[in-house]
Amino acid sequence: MNVDFVRFIPNIRYDYDNFVVFSENPNSLNGNFLKGYLIKAESPKELLQKLRRAKRDWFVGVVGNLKVLKYAVMRWRVDIILDFDGRELDYSLIKIAREKDVAIEISFARFLKCKGSERSQLFEEVVETLNVIKKFDTPFVLTSGANDFYELRPKRQIIEFFEYLGADVEREEHWTRRLIRRYTDPNYIMDGLEIVGDDP
């Protein structure tokens, strides 16, 4: 399934089968797409309070400082560490994310918002993050991360861009499909374990 992770309700599909739309209030979203709960937290305590509001059919993504993100990857209900301006990841967080099966989002939108030396620094940061992800085989997703129509890009363009930076796009496809199936396939339990119906 070809899915993008965005922060608004798109009115164009490009080559996507569906979207996960992240919002701080998923109940307010109306449309034929998957709902994502965007949790912005300043502290582990605030994160825990907001996690209690998460519904079972919502993808849960977290935004916060490094302390909050390290706490988030330890929580079973968190699916993904979302990408955002100023996000800080370190070696240990990416390693723990692998152990706890929490995905790291790497978005194209951040490259559209910066230029010059800031963009060069972002390139270096993303290449380093991709290298650490590859070392631990940490779940990750490559997305547009779009906040509006102008930041939306076809999946093919996103994949080609990050492949140039060293992303293992085949593993990304595996992790994305696996994450989406958690919420869309009623027979999926985990890799290698699925409910098989009885033949009549």
C-alpha cells in the first residue's frame, strides 16, 4: 500500500492509495483517510496524559524535545516519532526505537523550508540518521510530511530523493507496509502471525 503521512487533509492523491492525516484533534477530521494523533508534549508527564486520550484506531505520532522522545519510544502505544523543525535524535534513541518497534519519520517537507547553510546541515543530519537507522535496522518511514498542498510530493519523488541520500528504500517499504497493516488489516497480528479464516 502506497501511503503518505501529512498534517492536513489533501485534495489531491498523486500516486497514493491513502494518507495518514496527523492532527492534535483527530475527532475533528472528516474524510476517507487514516487518522493520526499528533501529540505535542513538553514533558513526559504531558505525553502520558495525552496518550490516555488515544483511540485504538489512531496512529500515534509524537513531537517534542529529546527527553520527551526518549520517553515516547518506551511507550507501547506510540507508533512513530514524527519529523519536525528542530527535532533532535541521538544514537541511543534510534537504537531503543528498534527494540520497541517505534518508527522514525524522515520527511521531505523539512528540505523545502530551509536553504543555504541550513539546508546543507540538514542534508548531513539526515544522512547520519539514515546510517544509524541502517545499522540497527530501525523502523522508519519516508514521507512528504506536508503541512499544506504546496509541500505534497508524489511518493516516487520522495523515494528517489532519499535513496540518493542513502536510504534503504526496500526496508522502508517493508516498515511502512507493516505499520499500515497494524491498523488496516484485521487479520494481521505481527510479522509471521496472522489470522487465517476457515475454508467453507
